[in-house]
Amino acid sequence: METITRSKIVDVLKSTAFGSTVNVKGWVRTRRGSKQVNFIALNDGSTINNIQIVVDIEKLGEEFLKPITTGACISVNGTLVESQGKGQSAEIQAKEIEIYGSADPATYPLQKKGHSLEFLREIAHLRPRTNTFGAVFRIRHHMAIAIHQFFHERGFFYFHTPIITGSDCEGAGQMFQVTTMNLYDLKKNEEGSIDYKEDFFGKQASLTVSGQLEGELAAMALGAIYTFGPTFRAENSNTPRHLAEFWMIEPEVAFNEIEENMQLAEDFIKYCIQWALDNCKEDIEFLNNMFDKELIERLEFVLKQNFIRLTYTEGIRILEDAVAKGRQFEFPIFWGADLASEHERYLVEEHFKCPVILTDYPKEIKSFYMKQNDDGKTVRAMDVLFPKIGEIIGGSQREEDYDKLARWAQEMGVPTKDIWWYLDTRRFGTAPHSGFGLGFERLLLFVTGMANIRDVIPFPRTPNNAEF
Ligand code: ATP
Ligand code: MN
């Protein structure tokens, strides 16, 4: 076959160089047609749209074309012509075809149209080849770029925090342990506990649940940083919003108080949503039509809103009023209760009909590092609550006072001996500072309109599932 520089289908579809010879390579979505002429819909992942390859059967031979079935990979040289069909502007009149790889129709799992999302999860190695997952993963890429762009434009530095950690202050009970010890032959010491001195790091180590503590160290030097990396939580919650391995974005800013932290969170989410609308139009339109007819409307709606800001205490009052008027919730509501997703979504979807930033939570249900208010009961926490999602961001102003931080950590039973370095920031040049964590896949749930978090990450890790 003649060697011609490969063009991406996304570019060929936009080209008007009719009459020129082009080469495209990709995977066959369908082949149909008559005894004389066949039409191959070819996709190479560069766009959700397929290019149509028109094949003169007599020229290439019926036998030759046989292996060109759904899923096969081919390379096509041909003439770019103006499309007669509606929709597409360009198609290719095939001159030569090379078959890289066939896909036996008897065993290729993506034969019929309209597989369920559940079935596609079982063939996660092939699902990127569907329109739906092609769209989702292209959007995922664009959102990652948007995030870096947003912070870079504002002078934040991308800071890499460790994935293996020796402290369990944040995630007591929900951390995955990292060890090289032989689990079949675990040595215990006199007290009957495991001697981690024998282990790789000489101490117990785990996968991180958050980069925040190290992020704070960086903010105390570089001023404004963000992390963007994988986080791991062994929480056994089989919900459509939790993964055991997910990606988190955590900005941390010196001198920001909670109001500036809220504004940063609101600006950040809106920037990402606007980016998606500007850069992923075709993919979002596809998802809108396939799964969620209100997706684009919802994205545009959120951009126009000023997020409602209210305190946890005010939120509880609204929820108690709702209960008094007969609204039923699965979990009880009272001051001091941790809000469940049903409560968060009531405030957002039914009461305010707008994203909400809830602040000043009871200190007992929040983390030890959050700045305490003067009332002695609440801390400067802020959760951003979104329609369809519930909590999308959790953050706070941090306690910068060494004595208060150390005292509260002790009262909460936090094992602070492992984080002497964290406490040191409060001893040496402490400063007010704030930050938050955005779950990348929760943002993607919102932007794609997908209903299950397993469908916005390529290879989900959840309880009993680590295939692929
Ligand atoms: P939730 O109450 O929903 O379990 P959380 O309060 O434990 O979340 P944080 O510790 O505040 O979560 O983490 C910050 C953000 O990370 C959350 O707002 C959410 O967007 C995301 N997140 C937390 N846990 C998970 C998870 N298991 N899977 C995916 N995203 C998560
Ligand atoms: Mn939270």
C-alpha cells in the first residue's frame, strides 16, 4: 500500500480539500451496503464522529472485505470527496485498504448497539471504543487541562504530594496499607502486635487519603499551590459517588480566609464547567441526547447562579422545617448530625434550587485541622453542594494557632506524633490559610451527566472490584 501521512478523522471531517488523497486509520464501527458498494463507518477516537469510507466492492474484492467487521482495525488510502449524505461534510472513496486486525464477530463483545452501562463495566478494556466512553474520557482529559490552566493562570504552583504516607491522621480506619512483609509469615513482637521495624519503611505505611497536610507545608512557602493526584480510601461504601481510588484536586492558599476560599471554589468550578461547554461541545451534546436531556441546561444554569452561602445551623433549621412539614428522610436530622447526601440534595435541588456552600459545621463531625470559631462549637468548614451530586467540594480555613490545633487534635484522639512536621508549620512562621478538595470524578459526574462514578473513570476500583 502506498505510504501517505496519516490524518486524524477529526481533521479530515473538517477538511474541504476535496479531490486530494488522504490516509486514515481507525476501528470499524459498522459496515453495511449492497453487492456493489459498501459503507464503512470508521472511528479513531479523535472525535465522536465517524468518517464514512465508500468502498467499490468490485475494486477491492468481496473476499478481501470479509474480515472488515465491527471492531476491526484498518488503514485506508482514498480520495476525499464531498459527502452526499446529510450531516457529514466529507467522506473517503477508498483506493486501498490494509487490515491491521480483524475482530471475530462471533466473540467481539461490542456487536449489538445499546449495551447497558453495567455490561460495559464488565468489559472496561473495550468500553473506550463506544461513543459514550469515548465522549466521557475525552471530557475527562479536557477537564484535567482546565484544572491546570485555571490554577496556572492564577499563579498557583502544581505541587506533588506523596502517595505513600506514614501518618494515619486523616484517614483512620479507611486506609490501604502498603507493605512488603510476608503476610503468610507475619512476625509479632512480645505484645502480640506487628513489628513494623521489619517492614520496608521501618514503620507502618499506607496509601494517601489526601495530599492536604503536605500541601499546607508547600503553601507556607510557595504561597498558593494545588495538588492533583490519586487518593485511596478503603471506605466500604458501595454508592454511585464513592470510589476506592479517585483523583483529587487540592488547592491550598496562604493568607486566604474562608470567604476567599469559598470564592475560589466557586470560580474554579464555574471555570471548569465553562471550559467543558467551550471545548467538549459535541461530546456533551451526545451525552445530553443519550442519557440526560437536561445536562446542558443544568451546566448553563449553574454558570449563571451565585452559589447560596449559609451556615450548617441555618441548613439544619431548613431541614427540620421540612421534616415538620412531612418531608421524609432516611437518616435523622438534628443539630450535630453529619448531613447525608439526601439532606444535601434536598437543600440544593428542592429548597434553594441552586448550588449551596454550607459553612461553620459542628467541630465534632469535622477534621482536627479546621479553624475553630469563637462560639466554641463550630469550625470554619465549607462544603460545596451540587445538584445530582451532593458534596462536590470539602474544605476549610485551617487552624493556624499551635496550641488550639494541638489541643483539639489530642481531644479528638488524633495520633499527632507522626505529624510533628505538620505541627511545626504552626511553630515557625504560622499564617492564616485555607484550602479545599474537589473530587475529580464528582466534577466529571456533574459535567457528563453520568449517574454512576464507575462510569467516569477508566478502570474503577470499588469493593470486590479491581479487574483490569
Ligand atoms: P463524602 O462525605 O461524600 O464521603 P468526604 O467528606 O469523605 O466525602 P472529603 O474528605 O471532604 O470527602 O474529600 C474531598 C472531596 O473528595 C469530596 O468533596 C468529594 O468530592 C471527593 N471524595 C471523597 N471521597 C470520595 C470517594 N470515595 N470517591 C470519590 N470522590 C470522593
Ligand atoms: Mn467532606
